[in-house]
Amino acid sequence: MRDAANSKAIAILGAGVTGLAAAYRLSAMGHRVRVFERRDRVGGEVATEIDGGWLVEAGPNSIQESPELSSLIQELRLASERIEAGPLAKNRYLLKGGRAVPVPMSPPAFFKSGFISTGSKLRLLGELLKRPRTRGSDVSLAEFVRDHFGREVLDRAVQPIVSGIYAGDPALLSARESFPKLVGFERTHGSVLRGMIAVMKERRKLGLAGPAKIISFRRGLQALPQALAARLPERAVSLRTSVLRLVPGVRWRVGFRSEQGEADQDFDAVVSGLPAPALSELIIGEGADRPLASLAQIDYPPLSSLFLGFRRDQVAHPLDGFGILVPAVERRRILGVLFSSSLFPGRAPEGHVALTVMAGGSLQPEIARLATADLLATALADLRSILGITGEPVFWRHSFWPHAIAQYNVGFSAHRTAMADFERAHPGLFIGGQARDGISVPDCLAAGLRLADRASA
């Protein structure tokens, strides 16, 4: 704890994971924080519902454990609530020719499988011979992957993986901004595969063999933001409160509207964990200027999540994996389906299974906007042929995100520069989160902790 003389009053914009992590760290340092959130709950896109034995994740369904997250779980006394994905989670499926095909999980299995053609397998071997290269300009992820692995690997493997992570289009995403490690491997090793092999060898030397654990909590992912909020001082979080304007000065004036009406409050610093659309609308200064309006150009495609519950005997597929990703070349109407009740316990009542279907994104935004009945009929048409489902679901929930995930498309670096330049021109304002620092929950968590350190300093 800092002494009272060094304590600052700091405004936090947004009660998502980024904002709450920043508030938690700053409060632990002895600073006085107030979190402004326009919704009636904390967590942002992390939202869990429990209803009659069903556990529904409206947003992210699982997270990869990071060092920051591991430490925080201990600090927040969430260790007893933490659960790891079951052993089936290591199995992944991709749709090929209308069938759910297991993804080979080792090099020997991959080269023995019929997952891709012999020509593409030979091209993968040739990729190992590529020389280091530094690109002079940003390129799309699609162009980058074609350069290294060819069109078939792009269409059959990379594109559906990109849909699963970003709900995005590899022809639009920037290779450098969305998958910087791959571009780094090209620069240092020439071959992406050689770079990945070098990293695996280094991890083994450090005793870190194996991928990061996939985790959740017994009562869902919302346990994390709720625990962060619970560790803040009483009334530190202002729900149903919209920030109207920021006025820079020796101290920052925050104008806001709550259920009690409009008011102002002065702060020593302002930390923003807002998404780009909200930042672009933010009035900063005495007038009506929106100096971050250019951030509205960051694409956030719509996405629908459809949680479906069935009796176990209604689903022919063994559901022995993480889920199925659907390549766009298969011409289906869904992006993929997670086997939610196979991942973690307590997601479905006994004798039942739970699936989470994702639809929409950059490639099919119109499907995300379908009414619930139409989306349900569309998804079931695909699921019946892919998973052998019979009858109707016994339970369902539809979650629609009109602005789901920030797309780090070609040219995104200009937006990063705009945010950095604005911070330099306005000392005391700190911007981070999905709009800048990565889209995953661990990315947003780490961003919040960094923001807190910067604001404190």
C-alpha cells in the first residue's frame, strides 16, 4: 500500500476484464479508483448464465492460462474454483467433405493422414528450407500463409482457425498485427515451421513442455471479473453509468450520467479499457470534438452464439473433443461448434449434452443478425448432417454481439499509432484492452495490469 500522500484518484472507463484488472491493481497500490460502466453488470463480453443445470457462456467459453492469470487466480482465492479442460479437449475436428475429420496432432500422424493432399505435404517439407526474410510492408494473413504453405493449407486449416479465434477473414487480417509470432519466425528463421520447432525445444529446456492449460471456473468464466470487482472498495464500481466527456487539464474532469442524473468528477488520471467503437464516440475537451473518431474504422463484425442442450441419445457423434471448425470452402452456415459439456463438468444436466454454435463474423455477418428462430433452424440444418442430431433441443440460449471482436486488419498499425500519439499529447490518459493489446481474455487481463502500472507511475 502507498502512503496517503502518493495516492491518486483514477477513473477507469469500462468494467470489462481490462478495466477491472487495472482497478484491482491500482486499488492494491493504494490509489482511489472509480470504475464507470454503462451496463448493469461487470465483465464486458464475459457473461455466464446458470439455469436448471445448464451453464451458458454468452461470450468466451474457455481461456488459456497465462502466468498473469495463474498469479491472479491465487491472489483472488479462485484456485478452488479453477477447473481444467478434460483430456478430450486435446482432440480437434475440422469439417472436410461434410464429415468431422479428426485433426492429426503429431507430425507422423499428419503426414500419414489424408487431411491434405500429397502436394501440400511436400510443400510443407519445402517450407523448412525458406531463408530469413524481413517484409517491407504489411501483408494479409492469407498472403503470408500462401507464401509459406500454399492455398490448400490456407483454406482447410488456417482460415477455419482464424474464424475460431477472430471470427475474421484472413484475406483482411494483418499477418503482422494478428499473428506477430509467425512473422517473427519468418524474420528470424525464414521457415515458420523451424521457428515453431525452436520454440518447442526452448520450452522443453525450461521444463515448460506442452501447450498452455485450457481452464474455466466451476461457475463459469464470469467468476473472474466478479472476483476482481469484489476486491474493490465498496461503491468503487458505478454500473448503469455512461461517461459523456473527458476534459483534460491539471486534473481530468469526467462528465457522466447515472440514474441520479448528470455530474462531473475530477481525477488525477483516466484509464480506458473501452472497445474502439466507444472510444471513437468519446467527447474529449470542452467542445463536441471526438478526436479518436478514426478508431471507428476498426472493424468489429457481428457474431451470434447459440447454446443448445440435447438429451445424449439425440446426438450420434461421440463429442470426444474440443469441437469442430468449419472451413468456408465447405459452404456451411456456421463457423463451428464447441462440445461444451465435453470440455468442462457441470455444463449440462445428467444424461444431457451441451453444444455452443458460433455463426456470423466477417465472412457471413448476415447470419449473425438472424432472429433466434431463424438462426436455430439454420444451425440445426448443419448440425443434423454433421453430428447426427435428431429432434429439437431441449434448451437453448441465443447471445448476439453486434460488435464482437476487434479485427486487426491490414493497416491496423495506424490505429495503434493514433492511440499512442493521443496519449503523448494528453498526459494522464492511458488506453488499452482489446482495441490495442490483443483480443483474448489473458491479453485483456495483462493489458489492464500494464495500464495500472503506467497510471500509477
